[in-house]
Amino acid sequence: MKFKSYARYKDSGVEWLGGVPEHWDVIKLQRICTVIDPQPDHRAPSLDESGGGFPYIGIRDVNNDGSLNFESARCVNESAIIRLDASD
């Protein structure tokens, strides 16, 4: 399916995103939404103490330019990822 392109584009200011339609506003997600989580442990699965595991990307690991900071991401056990995936 091909969509018709917009007449004019502007730079989004986000390198990986590129241009956006000229009439769009580009704003940070935190300005238009609020995260309400009554159980913050949902964001903190079991850490992998061995130094291995998988990176668990949270909102704090998203940079202002939209890129991901894998250095700040916590490494979690594979079993924690499987549990989270099964609960969806």
C-alpha cells in the first residue's frame, strides 16, 4: 500500500527520523503523556548478576534525540523477559 506524500517537509531535529510534514509539531513525548504505573516493579525485572543477560530498555534509556542508550540499560535475566512477554 502506498500513501500519498505531503507537499512540504521540514527537518524533525531527530537524526534517525529525518523529515516530517511541515504542519506537524515535533515535541518530546514526556510533554504529552504521563506514565501511571501502580506497580513500579513492572519496570524492574530481575537483574542478571553475571554481567550477561539482555538489555532492558526503559524510558530513562531513551536520549533526547530519540536514540537508545544501551550503556544505561540494565541487563536482565532471559527468564524475566520471557515472563514479561507471556504476561502481555
